[in-house]
Amino acid sequence: DPDDILMRIEAAKLLNTAAPAYEAAGQRPKAALMLTTSGDRLEAALASDPENEDTRLHVAWVWCNLGAVEERAAAAASSDWQGARANLQRAAAHYQRAHEVLATLRGAGRPDLDIDPQPILARADSGLAACRKQLAAGSGR
């Protein structure tokens, strides 16, 4: 049933899981699209149920993963500062959103699935700092 919200959430989680395989196979744009779709679907689910801690955790995880994909795309485009800058700006926005979502997480993540929010939050914060540093360094080009 395409209107089943739980099915849509699980499908979005699967996109997050599958995206790294596409990037590893050299299909970074496809991976980014999958993560964007996943994030958008999970954000919609979170908007309809803002108290759902599991969805909140997965939203942050997806945006952190997409931030990392955009960061790697920026590194690959390093000879094209305009393209790299656009990637870094998107990465920073994704990391920022991951941080915002996790900042309001009240629980301890999903211990049953061994998903701790602290490493995701740490990755979002370090990724955001790295992007800001690279953007500041590159602004003088």
C-alpha cells in the first residue's frame, strides 16, 4: 500500500542503507539522489509524528550520510572551486540539519539495533566544521 506510512519509512531507511553501495560503484549522483529521497521522506514522516524518536534518529543519520557524500564530491571536484564550493555548501547544510534533528533527541537512540546517536552527532559536527573551514579557506581563491 503506497499510503502506508510505516512502509514508506522502511523504504526510506532502505535507501539510506543502499546508497553507499551505489557510491562505491562509482555512481555518486545516484547515491546522493537516493539519500535526498530518503531524507525528504523521513522528514515528512517526522513532520507528521514529531515525537517519533526512531524516525528522528534516522533523519539525522541520512542527512549526515548525504553530507559525507557531498564532502567527497567536493574533494573530487577540487580543481573546480565553484563546483567544490557548491558541494561543500550542500554538505554543510546537511550536517547542520543532522545536528538540529539530533539536538532534540531525548532518548538514547536504538540500543536494540546498536545505533547510538552520539557518533552521528559527532560526525555531523566535525563534518560541519570541516566544510566551514574549507569554505573559508577557499573564499580567497
